[in-house]
Amino acid sequence: MQKIAFFFMSLIALFQAVFGAFAPAKEHVKFIAHRGYSSRYYENTEDAFIGAAKHGSAGAETDVRVTLDGVLVCSHNSDVVFEDGTVMEISEHTYRELSARPLKNTKTTNDVYLCTFERYLEIMAENDMICFIEFKGKFSDANIRRAFNMAARIYDLSKCPLQSYNINNLIRAKRLFPDLPVMLTCDEMDETVQKAFDLGFAIDMDLHGLTQEIVDQFHDAGLEVGAWTANTRADVSYCLSLGVDYIESDVYAK
């Protein structure tokens, strides 16, 4: 049923995309640059985060991992690929090793390096942007404390919602930082999403799994809903028609 609903809503959104503007958006809808302005700059790098600010995004999403020596860095994958073709697992190497060479940059001609979580926060704070922070894998209490003590020192926890597929990361973070906004990253409605709802957690769902019923359920409970990743005008129009609070995109800033 979800796929059928998405199909028909996509047809409507496609018509709007071809013959007019996006579906009417409520003022509260905010566009979040997925891994920074990643259609223009290499994802999860300083260039991508600064580019998102210049592009006009309300915020930027990043993925956070931990190096062998405990440094929080921004990377979607568990490994990094360098310009010379070398591959290193983040968890098995120190930050010094991982930052010694430029990454394989498929977007621009300049050298780019592994970005620290600290630098990401600084850029977000400088530009008053929302920080979508997705923890990759299981995070220890020590690393959760490290991440959000840093966020509180550099910026504002209210603007730094934690995201994760691992609901236990969210539960433990909420215990350590009761005022921290948290969002379950998810693909479609399932038992884990229902558990997040019961715990009073927001969600950030794949737009292909998102329906009006899900959005209404969370909104009726006063919980926010994000959608990812909307990279076509039809996708954006569909998300707007549902009335989501956040739209993650590699392309669009508004």
C-alpha cells in the first residue's frame, strides 16, 4: 500500500514539477544538505559543509565515526579512499594517518581531507545551521559524551539532533543528555519505528517508505518528521505534500 500511495503521489508531484513550482510548503519546512552540498562538493568534507551554507540550506547532515585514537570524524563509509587509491578503515587507523593524504575527490579539482566532527560543528555554528548528526554503528557512552559535550561547547544542543538506525544509540544519548533532540533514521514503518514513537522520538525516513498516515501519526503526537533523500523536483513535491518538517537533499536548498 505504501508503494502504491507513493506511486500516485509521485505522479502528482511530477506534474507539479513539470508544469509549476513545488507543492505549497509550510514555513516550518527546512531543507537539510545531505552530507553537505554533496551534489556539488565531495560529501562530508569541509568544502561540502561550507558549500551548503553558501547554497542557502537551513542545515547539513553528516555521518560520524570514530578513529582508532578516538577522534570523531565525518564519513558515511567505514573506510576512506585516498587520491592515490589507498583504502583505510577508519576504526583501525589514527586521525593523523587518516588526514595525512587527500581523499579521492570526484567532485572538484582541489585537495580535500577527512573532516573532523569538531570542524563540522564550527561551520554549522558560524552559519547558524541545523546539525543532523548521524552516528554510524554502535557508539559507547564515552563517545556519546565526547560528541555532545563538544556540541554544547561549540554550538547549541537544541540545534544538533542525533540520528541513528541504532535505536539504542538514541536511548543512551537521551539518558546522558535529556534535552538532546533525537531522530530514528529508518526506511519504512516497522516495529523499531513504532518503538521510537512510543518513546517520543522523532523520525527521519526514506521518502519511499513515508506516507501521510505516518506523518500524521507523529505530528499528532507532537513529533517531527524528516524525509530523505529528495533529489528530484518530484521527490521534493511529494515530501512537501506530506507536510514533513525536514527535507534532506543533495541538490536543493529550498
